[in-house]
Amino acid sequence: MSATASLCATSRTTFSSSKPVARRSCFVAVPKIAFPKLRFKPVAMATLGARMVAAAPTVTPPASLDFETSVFKKEKINLAGHDEYIVKGGRDLFPLLQGAFKGIKQIGVIGWGSQGPAQAQNLRDSLADAKSDIVVKVGLRKGSRSFNEARAAGFSEENGTLGDIWETISGSDLVLLLISDAAQADNYEKIFSHMKPNSILGLSHGFLLGHLQSIGLDFPKHFSVIAVCPKGMGPSVRRLYVQGKEINGAGINSSFAVHQDVDGRATDVALAWSVALGSPFTFATSLEMEYRSDIFGERGILLGAVHGIVESLFRRYTEHGMSEDLAYNNTVESITGTISKIISTKGMLAVYNALSEDEKREFEKAYSASYYPCMDILYECYEDIAAGSEIRSVVLAGRRFYVSAYSFSM
């Protein structure tokens, strides 16, 4: 089966048995943008629309995502009729880091999971290129197996760049908390108690804010709270940073947020952090918007959708007599092969345009059958996240697997 044919098979297998669900006609505009031949029944659209109007998640967008920086150049771009403000990165900006990190003598990177190794090494290398005397120190829990990995990456107790987690937090002016979500939820009180007055807490995911809000709390007021959230896994953040040594501008884009600013330094520090990570573009968000979009992306796309596609393909192949080994190979090819490459480089519409007329008809049937069941599932995912249910489940899961949650992230 070709990659394009398997795409149709995926949707058909997954949703052909779904019961009809009423939908609201206002959503028909979405398929018009991409696939004008698709057929939707207006009568079948009312229920979801009514539910979305009646039970819309409580989301309070910030009044503005504009920001002021005294160090970096802010640029305005227009996306889909909306003005957005960004900062372009590049190694040529490294000389500005010392000024942007004014008042910071030590940056503590807490954790050695996905983001920790990449961010610690990128920050260290960028500050070295800038001839800065700011120390980047990795903090790990006593007995952590990650000590050896950190030493192999060039951090050591002897030169003061590797040490105990609590000592590192207490001695740092900027603390980058890169441990697991579950570990943050279970240790936030002790972490906050070790933060110096007027220091800055840096996050790469807004989960901790979501957890605090779910139990009626917020961050203490004696330190600033910022976020820089690379839009890629840690290994990619490091790999593209290294590539950027030869190609200025290579890297992973990041969003940034200032949740709490006690002394007016937070925005410039956040932008400097992003530039030092090698982000080609940095754009503003809020911590609340970040954790909702991030968790939704994980549940609805990166993990949930991919898992569903893989499982439905594998079942289809094996139910039609294919061996499990061959079904596995074909499933992997469907996920990582032609379709993914086309979507990555040219977008979803290019997949449709590349089909033959017969394949397009198959695609249209499968897309029409799957569109609203998918929307219903995804909306339910977002409702759970906005209501705090998903955050509570993450915390509880982390406590059930306490040992592994801490062993690999701290």
C-alpha cells in the first residue's frame, strides 16, 4: 500500500464505525480552506457547536503580548491580520548577553532530563563566546545517576559548575527549573524556600503555574518568574545550536513569558536566555497560554494522535492478514515516510494535491468521516486541560511512579 493510500486507510479504519454526531454549520469554513470538495451535512453539526458555546473553557488571554526591551531589537510582524512582536536571534547578539544578564553572577540549571543538558551547554558556550564571567552551574539531587553525564559534558564539582540541587538553587541569581512536571509539583515549596530574594525563576513549561492555580496558589512575590520554551526536544536544541556555529541563525525557535517581574529585569533576562539558547526567533506568550497549548499539543497531536494513527494502521494491517512484523514496518513507514516529509516541507494541502483523482475521492470520504469525531475528541482534551483535570492526572501519575519520575529528571 502506498503512503498516500495508507493515509486514507488510517482515517477510514479509525472512524468508519463512529456514530453520527450532530455538528454546528459554522465549522464548515475550515474544510473550505483546504479541501473544497469535501462533503459535510449541515444538520450533523449542531451538537458540538452548542456544547462549545455553552461550555467554552475559561481562557483569559493577556491584554497584549507586546513587550519592551532595553537591550534587544524588537520587531513587529503581521500574521493573519494580527500584529506580533518578535526578537531575532543570532550569534552576533552574544555580546549583548552580559548587559541583558545584568546582576546575574550564577545561572543554576536544575535537572538533567531532556532540556537540562542542552540548555546548560548552550548557555555555557554562548556566555563563553561573549567572554562573560557568569557561571552556569548544574544542580542535581544527591546520588543522581546524571552526575556522570553532566561531568562528561564538561561540568564538574572542582570548578563550581556542578553540585547539589538545593545548594545550586540557593546560590543562583537565575534558576532554570528543568525537572519533570511531577517533580516540580511535589517539590515547589522547598524550591521556593531556597530562592534568593530578587532572584529569577525560569521555566521551560508553564505546568507549575497550572498546578498552583489548580490548588488556589501562585508564586511567592519575592522573586521574578519567567519562561523560555524551546519548540523542540532538548537534543534538537543542542544539535541545531552546534550547527549554528557554522550557520548563523540555525536553532530552535522559542516562546517567552514574563509572569512576575519584581525589579524590571525580567523581560531582558528572558530574551537573553532565549538568544543564548540559539533561538532564531523569540515570540511572546503568557505562562498560562503556554502550558495549555503545550499540554494540548502533546495529548492531541504529538502523543495522542500519533498513537491513534499507529494503532489503527497496525490493526487494519493485521486484521487483513498481514504478519505483525510486516504490519509494524508498514506502519512505521506510513508515519515517518513520504507523508511526514511532505507535510513538514509543504504542508497538509500538498498531500492532497499529490493524490490521483481516485485517491482524492478516497481522501475526501475519509477526511469527511473523521473530521468531526476528531474535533469532538480534541475539544474534550482541551476542556480537560483548561479545567485542570489533565494537570491533576499528571501529578497523580508522577506520585504513583515516584522513583522513576525523580531518577531520570533530577
